[in-house]
Amino acid sequence: MARSYGLRQWTLNMDPRMNSADVEASAAAWFARRASDDWNATDQAQLELWLSSSTAHRIAFVRLTAAWESSGRLNALGAGVPSGTIPPRNTWAFGAVSSAPAAETTPERLQSLPEPARPGEARIRKSDDIRAASRPLFSRHRRAIAAVLVAAAAGSIWYLSTAHEKSYRTQIGALAAVPLSDGSKVTLNTDSEIHVAVTPTERRVKLDQGEAFFEVAKDAARPFIVEIADKRVVAVGTQFSVRRDHDDIRVLVTDGRVRLERHGSSSGAPQTQIAAGSEARTTQTAVLVDQPAPAQVEQLLSWRAGYIIFRDTALADAVVEFNRYSARKIVIADPAIAGIRIGGNFRSDNANAFLWLLQSGFPIRVEQRSDRVILTKR
Amino acid sequence: MLTELDEWFATEVLPHEGMLVRYLNRVWPNSAEVLDLRQDIYVRVYESARRALPTSPKAFLFATARNLMTDRIRHSRVVFIDSTQDLDNLNVLIDEISPERRLSARQELRILAQAFDLLSEKCRNVVWLRRVEGLSQRDTARRLGLHEGAVESQLARGVRALAQAVFGSTDGAELRAATVDAQHGSENE
């Protein structure tokens, strides 16, 4: 049965677009079959044919064969084990198991400064500390997220005596996940700052600058309010992002519904309901509500995964977007290139890839200076 | 049945696999494509070595990786990559790491033993009996009460996992981790 398996795989792999996993599986099937007891000259000839039909086959087979030879070292583990017994797992002590590569995929971590504990919170606070201490403060990830958390003094501009406020700020190019005590989660984009106050009656976030995505835990008794200059976005349990550019905001709702209102407005003041799938943009005098296509929503929220997505975007706009993530700003010195349309996905923390592609794919010259990057027509 | 070129490839190119894959994961945005990229890079290196062996296999491997990625980007309309800076860093790295760092026998054994312990029960038993005890497929099947076909497919599975351990972790982060642990371990002994 195993025999036909190998051949079937082989037929599949005649496809010029060879899938490496399939090739490896075939190579492994051949390898194991060759080690079987009834390997004969015909089998050998077939294997030779398979190997010579593509370099990828040959390499996969060489790789497995060489690995098997190296694994002869396992014989050293057999020393002292009576023949015929298979030692149980973890028989051999080599020190702690390290799993360094796992750090590659771990989410961003935050470093938190201790804050004065309220009496009732002492126990919880303590266990939080223990959990924090058992984690590395900064991930070994080379794109380590530099997020700074500042614990504000108790007593805030909102709640003078009862509530305490916490402030979170990300540096340029950073991204941070901020869990709130009510179970909600905030993701902060680059160069952003929020102040959070969670009280028994209300959850209040002030977005001082930048952009944030809110996943609001359902709690009908405590509205979740995001304040931006003179505007407020009110939600109960929903998901939405808010981006602030000076005093104008863009609110994109991905789940549930939020209410946008002018701060301080009473029932007579204008309110805008924004439903899931809608985006609202404010100007000084108006609110424009739009329903972006799903691809556009993805584009608008791609920052949470560390990407910037451009679709037929003018170079000038793309540069503005990249500059949000880097202290060293890109400057377009020649208006002739500002309108070039570009598309693609980029890591927000790597403007160099973007610049490199501009240089190699477009008539653009990139001049790197210590304090900025200048783009000119080539 | 391995040729001289095969042996060269196994000893000079494959040991850099761990670093190569980590590098590809870092600069190539679609991680689902990394193993296919690795395959194509190996093919290019092998075919080029067939004409003339490169003097510095490691530098050649990474140069090939970079060229291949550049070609892919040029051929696709989707503009899509992480960094040129990484490529530059990598060049520095290649210059610095010479002579090659190799794992000590003890580190190698440790990595193997870990990979071995991570195999499924059936697969682990098959690998032990075939590799360490040197039993034939038939005897292994009898001992474990399995069909020969099952032994064969478990062996196929096992060799893939071991190859991943042997070549996937021979330098870079794991080497450092292995070194630290080895030192740590010797203090405890």
C-alpha cells in the first residue's frame, strides 16, 4: 500500500508548480520505503527516476537522508537502556527546554509602571505583579514593541476624588494592546495617547492623539465613551476604531453600533448613529457617513497587524501614512511624482522596504539623510 | 547513492537552514510561502553548484535567497516585502560569522532528543527501534504489533521531524539558547 502512495505522490509532483510540502512528503515516503525489507532493483530504478526528474526531489531526499544519518547520534541515548525497551519521554536531562522561536509570534507586551493600589485592590494587584514578573518585559522579537505606559496619579481631571485614571502612550512606530479592567481591549496605533477612567457608572477614554481600536466588553450599565476634543463616541458593547487628525476624527465601526455626538451637547444637539460597516468622518461643521467596501475596511484596520495597505493610493498619501510610523520623515521634493499611484502591503515599521521598492520600481530617486528622506524624480 | 555534490550540499548548505528560514520569515510577508521559497532557493544553489562550487556556501545561499525574492517581487504586480535593511544586516552577519559556528556534539544531541520526544507515541517507538536498536521494518512491525505499512509511514513522518530539528536549528537563536542551556546544565551537574 505504501508503495502506491509514493508513486501517487510522484505523479502529483510532476506539476511544475511544486509544493514543497508535497515534495517533502514524497521524499519521506521514498526514504521509508527504501528502508523496508523488500526493496528491489525495480524500486531502485523508480527512485532514481523520481530523483532525476527534478532537482527539488533530489534535494528533499538528500536532506532527509542526511538528517537520518545525523540522527544516529540518538544512539548515544541508548547507552544504558536495555535492548528491547523504549525509554519514556523526558528521560534525558539537558536543562530546560528552550523555545526561543516561539517569541516570534508572541503578541506585543507592555511594560507597566506600578500604580498606587487602592485598598480593596491589593490582592488583585499583587497577582498581576506576579504574572508580569514571570513574563519577559520586552519581547526578544526584533520588532519589539516599544510601548510606554504611564500610570497617572489618582484623581483626574474627570474624577477628582473617586476614580483613578490611567494613561497609555505609544511611541512613533509602536503598537500596543491595552487590556482594560472591565474586560475591554484597546489597541493603540503609532504615536497615540489615551487616558482611561473606568468607574462603576461609566467607562471613559480620552483620545489625545493618534488612533485606537476598541473592543468593548458588553455592559449596558456602563456606557463606553471615547472623547476626542469636543466630540464623543458612545458605545455599549461593540468594536470600532477612532483616528484623530488634529480635531477631526474618523470612526469606523466593525461590530455593533456607536453614537457620535458633540461633547457637551444636550438632547437638542446633533447626534449621529454609526452602524457596523460604516465609517464617519467629521469636519468642523459636518459629519460624513460612508459605507466602505470590505477590502477598504481591512485596509483601514490593517495597522493592528502592523501593516499598511495601499490600493491605488497617491504617493503623497502613502508618504503621509508612513510618516506616522517613523520619526525620520519622508519628504516629496518633486511634485511631479506626488501623484504616482501605488498599491501593496507594507510593514508599517519598515519604511525602507517601501523606499527600496519605490526606487527599484518607479522613476524615483531616494536620498537618505540622517534626519529625513528626500524623494525626487529620476 | 548520494553523490559528492549531494554530500557537499548536506554538509555546507543544509546546516544554514535554520538561519535561512528565520530570515525568510522576517523579510517575506507571506509565511505560507516560506517553505516553497526555501525549496526554490535550494534548487538554485544546487544547480549552480553543479557548474561550480561556490567558495563561500553560506554567503552564496543568502545571496541566492535575496535574488530569488527580488525576482519574485519584480514578476508579481503586488508590491510586497519587508526590508532591504535586513538584507544589508545579513551581509554583515555573513562576514562576521566566519569560521562557521557549529553546534557541539552535546547541543546537537540535546536538540535531537527534544525533537525525538516530541514525536507521537507510535512514531517515537518506530524511530527508536529502527534507528537506535537497528531493527528491520518487519521486526519493528512485529514488536509494536503494527502493519509494516504503518511502520513505513511512521518512519516517513519521523524522518521529516528529525530533519526539521537537525537542519532547522543549527545556528542563530537556538544556538545561543542551546549554549546558555548547556552552560546552565553543566553548572547543575
